[in-house]
Amino acid sequence: MLLFPSSSSLARSVGFGALCVCAFAFPVACKRQVEERRTVHAPASVGVLDAKAADDLRGFAYEFAEDVSSKNFAGIAEKFDYSRLLDRAFDGVTMEVNALADFREGALKGMGGAEGGVLRAAVGQSYQFLRVVEADGESQLLFRFISADGKLDYQRFRLVRTEDGTVRLYDFFGFIGGEYASESLRRMAWPVVMQSGGTVEDAGGESDAAEVAGLTALGGQMGNQEFEAALATLRALPVEVRAQRFLRSSEVQVLGAIPARRAEYRAALERLAEDFSSDPTIALTLVNGASSNGDFEGMRSQLERLANAVGSDAYHDVMAAASYAGEKDFARALTLAGRAVASEPDLREAWLFIVKTGLEAREFGAVASALVRLKDEFGYGFRRDQFEGIPDYQDFVGSNEGKAFLGMLEG
């Protein structure tokens, strides 16, 4: 077997997104006979920053990306403000002061209970700052997130300046889920807010306890890869709930993971594309769908649309390269992968792709160069016996390039 993930090629495995629902344990606050009430207000927007102010944020953003990818939990906690995330999530909610204090204490403890908190899915993975972008009328920081199994997502962070002028992050939008963390948080915690005496001017669209229970079950089933059970749970939710973008995306993810439901998966993708045609972030889900269906031309078309939403990204070259590899156009695939590593030398996934595709194309020089890079720069502890006797590497091992590479290794 291959030393690297070999799930039929990146053209068919660019992502299975996680459900954008976070389950937090909020204790119900004890009611007290205090009439003073307070209304929660979201942090003030930073607005659209000028070029200099945006450029000044780059160092901060690169540090945050390194904190996430290297599991620097202290650095994450220093830069991400949970208190302001709560303010954004419960904007407009009015609650008795002491009950609100109890609620906030429980919420902060619940969100930060796991290392990395609401960012725990990204911690330790490939996490890269791309650029400052304008979204929802303000400047935000855009990051690329690639999980260990090649699943791609983008996270776009809101910014706030504290009273002492310090910049902090406090909320983020995930492209696969299609909503902000604050929206997920509000939905999941609203029943507790009500039990704690919280009110809002218009609560008509808020989630009830039964809906939250269903969403919690759905998240657990998806996490455990119980896809048929997840599909049943999802379809048992009220129609108006299932119509929301994050659940429509979840339905696509679940159907795509069940081979026997390919026709339903394709139909769900088509409906998603039609119903959310004005949302550019949906292009990420459609790229994944096109690749899964072997529609390589459609994949490249959606990549162009995705580029309009996020700007240039070297990983788009890797995905486009995967589409050409799927068509057996290995020369073009390796050219694009080479362009990706030229613009982003630390993009490990591109080097892994070069190894896999180079083996198929019998471009053993490219394979050897990529393996050296993985060994020297990414810490892969290769040994000779890992390659010898493996069918996929047989011709490489017998080549001049392969012999030279093996000569560098021990074991």
C-alpha cells in the first residue's frame, strides 16, 4: 500500500466537511428575586480597514495560524475572545443580571472545556492565513484549514479592538457549514437562555429544545460516521429547519458518504447549487461534489468560482491538478502541483500529491524530489524497508532516481 493517503486521488477526496454545530453544556441558572435586567450587545464592527491597517494585521494573523497548527493553546486563548463571541451570539437578549452572569460563566467554561475550544477541529491541522478580506461590511481575516485526511474548509474571522487597542478575534464563518460560530452557539443554547429567563424582542425564529436535541444527535452521528442514522435524524427535523443552509450542506455531506445513495446525493447537490446560487461560499461544497462525481471539468469551473470568494490559493492548483490527474493528463497535473509548491513551499499536501501522481506518471525524478522535501522539511522518518516490496513503489525503487533516494535512508 502507499505510504500516503491514497483515497483514489485528491480529485475524489477534497473534503467531507464537519457539521457546523457545537454542543455546549450550559447549566441552567438559578432564578433569583432580582428585577434588574441587562441587554447583551454585539461588539462594534471594526468596519472596513484601510490598506495600512489591514497590512498591520498580517503578523498577528500568521502568529494565530501557527498557534492553531502547532497546538499552542495559550496563544489561541490570548488571541481569541470567547466573551465577545458570547456577546455576538446573544445580541439583543435581555436577562436578569445575576442569571446572565451565571449563564456566561457556564457558557465560557463549556466552550473552553476542550483544548482549542470552538477551534478544536482545526487544532494541529494544516492552518494557513491567506489575507484580509471584506465580508459583511467589515474587514475579516481569512484562513485555510486542511484536515489530516485532506478535507478543505475556510474560516473567516471577525475582529475587535479592545479598550487598550489590542486586536482580538471573536467569531468565525465556516464555508462548509455556511454560518458563523455565533449563529451555531445561539441556536444550541437558546432553550437554556429561555429557562434562565432570557427574552428577545422577536424570538419567532429561535430554536426550541426538540430541535436542539435533534441537531445534537445529528452532530454526534456524523462525528461517529453513522451516516444512515444521521440522515434519518436530519429528515425528521421540521421542514423549515432543514431548509437552512448549514443543514442543506450537511445533507449533501451525509448522502455523499453513503455509496448506495449516489442518485440522491447528486440531486441534493443540484438543489443546493440552485437554491444558493447567490452565495459564493457554496462553491467549496460544489467543488467537492463535482470531484466526487468524477466531473473534472465541473470541478475546475467551481474552483474558479471559489477563487472569486477567497482570492488566490495555492491549494486550488492542487485540486485542479487532481482533476487533470483524474483525466490521466499527468503532465498538466504535475505542472500545476509544481506551481503550487513554488508559491507555497510549505504546502505539504502538494508534495504528497506530487509523490502519488509522479508514481502514476513514472516521473521518478519528481517523486524523489518530493520525498526528499517531505523528509527534510516535514520530518517524515523514511526507511528503506518502507519502500522495498511495496507494489506501488516497485518501479520507482528500481529506477536511478529511486536508488539514489534509498541510498540516503537507513533501515
